[in-house]
Amino acid sequence: MSVQVENLEKNMAKMTIEVPAEEVTKAIQEAYKRNKSRFNVPGFRRGKVPQKMIEKMYGAGVFYEDAVNIMLPAAYEKACEESGLEIVSRPEIDVTQIEAGKSMIFTATVAVKPEVALGQYKGLEVAKQEVIVTDDDVMAEIKKEQEKNAAMVTVEGRPAQKDDTAVIDFEGFCDGVAFEGGKGTDFPLVLGSGQFIPGFEDQLIGKNVGEETEVNVTFPTPYQAKELEGKDAMFKVTIKELKAKELPEIDDEFASEVSEFDTLEEYKKEIADKLRERAEADAKRKKEDEAVQKAVENAQMEIPEAMVETQASNMVDEFAQRMQGQGLTMEQYMQYTGTTREKMVEQMKEQAKKRIETRLVLEAVAKAENIQVSDEDLDKEIEEMAKVYQMEADQLKKYLGEAEKEQMKTDLAVQKAVDLIAAEAKEV
């Protein structure tokens, strides 16, 4: 196999790859074996029709497309290795010759990794991040815990109030006729939550348990049930039960129940320490982000569009995996949102370009600073990963191939470049 490389403008390259005729012959024969049972020729049992007979009846190129698909993946992979190019996009393939007895020739147009001209990345000025934790911040966290430990108690002797949970029976009517989906029994509704149609919950405030009332509303536009959009409706509603939150007192007893501490003061100190730790991590991240962004702005590079397209497409794939983890397929998501994969890729291009620029600059800084990642650094990272996956580090290490380990080393070098840029930055 031979490979010729032509460097194009804007960090693009075209590889012309020639696969020997003997490999073409083998691929055509393989394509025949895979597909011969599809052909039905009088006088021959299915799957027993000779290759030459099929080619005579259906044309000499009947197996060419399948033969190309058989040869192309391995030929392209080998060409990438032989070319020495750092390819950063999916290839644009064009088969220029495929014929029995001749070599197959195809071209692969690809984006190659751009060179980065670094600007200033040390001593960058960034905004000083203040780390402040107030008593109000601490109390807000305690109140969240108080809400979690609230008890629901039955309300007696008063009408419904905002934030009560009203257990209701209801039935809805449009023009005097009950409509589908408008009826419910023993439904718990938090008054003021906005769960029901605007105006519905407000009309229950002040009503008593056992009292039947008429609630008049207008369905909003748009609305999930298209046939109800903009229509006036009347609901017959009966409040069967009222419940309200009963919050525990914030005192030493509360602290001992929700934490490992005996006193409220100890509990407050623990929360303050955690909030400060969180705030310090957030301040560190903001400093890093600002410093790295300035280093990127100071650098010069030319990003090929094909590289951006590939990155954006990969980001859509990542999004699809997250959706799948939540039980939603990409097809369902696109149907619900009225979008397409092409639109999503287009929308992600700007973010993809920023991600590429940031990565290239950090890799260039790691190279310029001769940042090294030791085997000990890699082992430590594998240990941290193993904890996440609840595995033994040695077991995880066996699963990782050399390519994955090298990628991890590159990622660690990039993180060290982030640390260096942030450490050298001046807070003003």
C-alpha cells in the first residue's frame, strides 16, 4: 500500500492511498461470499451461484461497494500511521478507482493538529477572588436541613393557606362537558407551588376542609393538550384534607439529630468550615478559568473547520450518552425539543472551538515548560479512578491499554499546565 500526502491550506491535508490489486481481488471475493445468498438465478440453488455468473448478470461492479467497505477501514488506519499526520477530524473519503484486477485508489481529506504560537501565559493579571462565609450563609444551610426534617401534620380548625398541602378531589368541565384528563382523586397539591393552571391554587386559599368550590380558570397558550389551549374551564373541587409543614426548632437537640455534634455551635462551625472549603475551591476554579482564558486569548492558531465539526459532533454524542443515562434516547429528546442532530452540532460549534483552543494552548504550554508526568503520577490517578468505580487499582490498571494510559498522561500534563498558569497569575 502506498500513501502520498498533500498539505492543503488552513491545516488541512489530503492523503492519496493506493491499495494493491491482489487485496482488491480478495475483498471482491469476500464481498461475494457475504452476499451470494441474496441472488436468485434459475438453475442454481440459492447461495450456489458462481461469482462470474452473478457479475455477468448484474454487472462487473456488483460487489465493488461492499469490497470498498471491507478494505477501507484498515487501509485508512494504516495510512494514518504511515503518514505521520496528527489527524484531528473525521476523514472526507473519495474513492477514485475501484476495478477488478486493478489497485483501489481513494483520497482522505483530513484536518491536522494546528501549530500554536504562545503569547504571554505567565504573570497574567486576574481578578482577586474573595472567600467570605457569613452567618447568614451558615443559617441558610441549616434551614435547608430544617426543611428536610419537617413533619407533615394535619391542619384542623382553619381554612387553607399558602404553602399548605391540600388533598383534593376535582373534575374539570369546558362548556359544561367533562374533558379527558380533567379528573383526579386524593391529589396532594401544594398551594402556591404553581403545579396547576395559573389561578387554580389561589382560589383554594381560604376554603375549608369538606367544602366544595368552583374554580374558574383559562388554559394557557401554549398548553400540552392542544384541544384545551386558551379555553375557559370550571373545576368542581373538594378539599378533603389539609396538611402543613411543622419545622423542628433549631437548637442543640436538632443539631444532635442531624449531625454528629452535640451542640448547635459545633454544628454551625462544621457547616462554616465546609462552606469555606467549597468557596475556596470555587475561587480557585474561577482564578484558573480566567488565567487560562487570557492565555488562550494571547495565543495564535488557525483552527480548521473540520476539526470544529468533529469536536461539536463528539459533544453531541456525549450529550446523547448523558440523556441515555437518564432513560431518554436521543430520538426522543429531538422529538420533544423539535430539533435535529445537525442543528445541535451547529449550535455547539462555538463551544467546541473554545474547547479546542483551550486544549491546544494547554498542550503547548506543557510542551514549552517540558512538563513531565511520571509513572507515579499515573498510578495515583488510576487509584483515584478506581475509587470512583469501586475497583481495585491493580484491576483497573489491567483493563487500561497503552493508548488509554498515554491519554491519561497527556490529560495530567494539561492539568499541570493549568496549575502552572494559575500559580503564576497575579491577583489584582
